[in-house]
Amino acid sequence: MTLPALELAERTDEPRPRARRARRSASPVRTTSRTLAAVPDELDELDVSAVAELIARGRETGELSRAELREALEAADIGVELLPALIARLGAAGIDLVEEEEGERAGAGTTAAAGRTVADHAGTADLVRMYLREIGKVPLLNAAQEVELSKRVEAGLFAEHKLETDENLAEDLRRDLGVLVTDGQAAKQQLVSANLRLVVSVAKKYSGRGMTLLDLVQEGNLGLIRAVEKFDYAKGYKFSTYATWWIRQAIGRALADQARTIRIPVHVVEQINKITRLQRQLVSTLGREPTDEELAFELDMPIEQVVELRRYAQDTVSLESSVGDDGDSVLGDFIEDSDATSPADAASYGAMQDEIDNVLGALNPREREVMRLRFGLADGKQHTLAEVGNRLGLTRERIRQIERDTLRELRKPAVAGRLREFLD
């Protein structure tokens, strides 16, 4: 179980009581920006050298095991009540707190360095973990830094627009605007990099909906870039509050466009999500699944539209999906094919074919060929009089006479009775 730096540095506007953080120190810790500001004060009275050594050791590999953390606590004589503050300090430094491997707990001779090596190999194969580790190394920004960077981004965008629209600029002015564009791009990159953890925090809430976490993060990053370009620092809002909306919108649109095998328009997806949220609320209130009529009443929507939207909300399942523990069967094996011929009908059809062959066998070769071609018994296609005549070298009228005489013979009770039983 990894405690990524994202979880340690995630922003939130709700302050959390210190006592509650201490009780949850053994689980993934969410630390607010206000908490991070208070971390140095709480650790000032501790053995600073021990804490610094612990952070330096963690930065070498990007993570620390719980065993190493316990050893450092004992060496620095740090009480458990300050454990959340220490974990927050590690998170701010971009250090992940990982669980011990089973072999590390059981093997008395296993060293902490060997444990870190094993963790490094495991982390290399885990792209999500590697990404979280990298973005955890980027320091967070305070409000003043966000405003400063936003001003530079705004100046760069204005300069870029000026260069694209005004072709009569003096050379020195064009050069100065180019400097502003470059500086604005650098500020934009810095503002985006400092908020990548916010994207992961939002993307985690959308996991399990048809897209991988990394794909969700990638789409959320596009929304973050858009937020950087549109952010108005003069209104006094926090950038994270503003950017969250753009990130959610980008991820939501990506889910609507890519998560389903059959694409559903974004506005329809929004209606489906509204029905899903209301359905969960009514289940909690009523203690049962709500009916379509109840959903339609609460949403002030025609019941036919509710039924149609709930049908759209159904996920597609592959007919090749494995069924059972052994995986030897697939879902398609258990679905009835309404177009398939039943065994009884297949047997009856085969018997009828045999009887038709017996009846036609009593005719002369020319009559038999005319009947096969005219009624499609040879190749499944009914041929015209002209086509049959051309094939047999006879006129259309002669083919009509042969057909009429042959049908008269086949309609006799002795012959027709053998075939009529297949029509019942």
C-alpha cells in the first residue's frame, strides 16, 4: 500500500482537527495546505538532525518504509501525536510512505536498503506510482505566487495575440513581445506543474468508469492547461477552486466520448448522471430501488424519457467475456440465438428435402431440371422462363408447358400427400 505524495499534499478548504489526524496516522493521510504551513512549527522542538537525515534518505529513492519511519521516531524520541506532522513534512518533500514487504517483516536479516531496492524495482513497473512520485517533487504555490504567475501568463498571451494580429510592429517591439511570450510560457508551465497533484486528486473520483487512471489524468491535465489560460486572478479566487471546474469538465467530456463502446452525446451523459445521483438518493431515503415514475416525478421529466435514458445508461458487455471460475466458457455460449434453426426444425427440413428429391426422382431428367431451376431447388434462386429456356435450349413457351404438365402430375393425391404433411 503506497501513500503517494499527492495524498499528503492534497488541497482542501476544510480544516481538519489535529486529534483526528493523529488517530488516522496509520492510514493514508490527507494534509491540507494550512497543515503544511504549520508543520515546521510543530517539528521545531524535535531533533532537527534526525528529521533532516530521514528526509535526505527518502529523497534518494523517493520513498520510505514504515520500518524506517519507526526507527527514526525512536531515534529522535518523537511522540505519536506528532506523527501526522512528520508525515506531512515527508509528503511536502515528495517522499512516499510505503508498506513493508512480507519478506521484510519475516526475514530478520533483511536490511532497509534491500527493502528500498525491491520497492524501486516494483515502482519502475508501476507507471501510476512513478508519475505520482515525479509530480510530488514539484513544490506547491501560495496565493501570491499564483497571482504572480497568472500575471506573467496573461502578459504572455497578450503578447502572443499582438504578434499574430499586428504585422506592422517595430522590430524592437516585436523582440520585446517575444520575450514576454517566452516568459509567459515558462510561467504557464510552472503553474501547470505545481497543480498536477490536483488533477490526480480529481481524476481518482472518476476511476472505474471505463478509462484508466492515467488516461483520466491526461484528460484532466488538458483541462488544467485551459484553466491556466482562462484564470482571472483579479477576481480574488483561489486557482485550485477555479481549475477544479475545468478539470472535471475535461474528464467528464472524455468519459462521454471515450469510455463507452457506443458514444453518447455529452448532454445525454449529463442527464444520465443526474438520474443516477437521484436514484442513489432515493435508495437511501426509501430503502428500495425507486420506480421510473418516482424518478420522473422528482426530475419533472416525462417517464418515457427516463426509461430511455436508463436504457442508454446500460453498459455494453463483450460476448467473448469469460464466464465462470475456470474461464472455459464465454458469455455468448449462454445467449439464445433467435435466428438460429432449432434442432427439430432442422431435422424436419432435412426430411422434407429428402422427400422432395424422391418425388423429383420419379420425373424424367428434363422435367426434373425445369422444376429445380424454376423453384430454386438447385441454387436457391428462382430462374425465369427465359433463363431456363436458354440453359436447356428450349423456348419459353415449351418451358411453361413442361412446368404446367409436371405440376399437374405432382398435385395428384398420391404424390402431394407425401409432401403436405411437412406443411402442417
